[in-house]
Amino acid sequence: MTDFSDFVRQYQDMVYSTALRITADRGDAEDIAQETFVQAHKWYGSLAESPGAGGWLKKTARNLALNHVTRYRRRFRFFGSWEDDGPQVAADDSDRGEWLYEQVALVKQALLDLPQAFRVPLVLYYYEDMDYAEIARSLKVSLAKVKTDILRGRRRLKEIINGLEAGHAAH
């Protein structure tokens, strides 16, 4: 059996990123990750050797993040504080890896810029592999609202990405 600090190190990035995608707030994601591991500590004896430990942690982090965003809804809060590591170098068309990296960075930035009402259902659908009905139950909203929010979220995400690309191309 590994010790708890090794267990935390093994899963901390997954737990934190799960919470961050839903909350889009680094501080909230850190608090949720900490609470996830507090709960995991209570069950560590059975989790330590379980092949399902990662799934349990991810589900716990997701549920805590969902509880947080539904408890502390903020009207159309936008997030745009993705850290900049300095100037971006234009990618050569032959460098697919750099192009893919830039695309992923654009999507991450755009997700952070989406209002919570659109971001959360999109993250649950695309990152957490939940279907519309599961999302509706988790968020305690109607199935029609989930479908509408995902549709509007996709449209808004595309607008944000186009704006980010235009700004990037201007530099």
C-alpha cells in the first residue's frame, strides 16, 4: 500500500483539472481538489489498492464542482485569466504538433471566457462524457434547457475562438 501523499500526487492533476474545467476558477478548483482528497482520506484504506480509485476521485471532484457552481451561480461571469507564458511564435504549417497545441490553447481560453451557464454543460458533455439526461439531472434543469445551453454554448464558443484567432493573427 502506498502512502497517502503518493496517492495524492498520482491523482492531483486529474482531480484539479476536472474541477477547473467546471468552475473555470483556479482558487475554486484548488478548494474542490482539496475537499476531494479530504473525502478520499476517509476512504483511503479501500481506495489505495482499488483499480477504480481514479474514477471515484474524478466523480467526487465533478460532483463537488457541480455543487459549487450550482450553489454559487454568478450571472454570466466571464473568465479570461489564462496565464500567458510570453509571446507566441507563429507555427510553420508543417509543424502539426505546434498547430494542435495552439488549437488546444484557443479552446481552453474560449472555455474560460464562456459564461458559466454555457461552459458547465459543454464541459460535462465533451470532457466528462455525460449525456444530456445525466447533465439535466446533475444540474437540476430540464432536458430542453441542457440542449439549448449546449447549442448556444457551441455557437458562443465558436465566436470566442474566431475572435481569439483574429486577435492572434493581428499580432
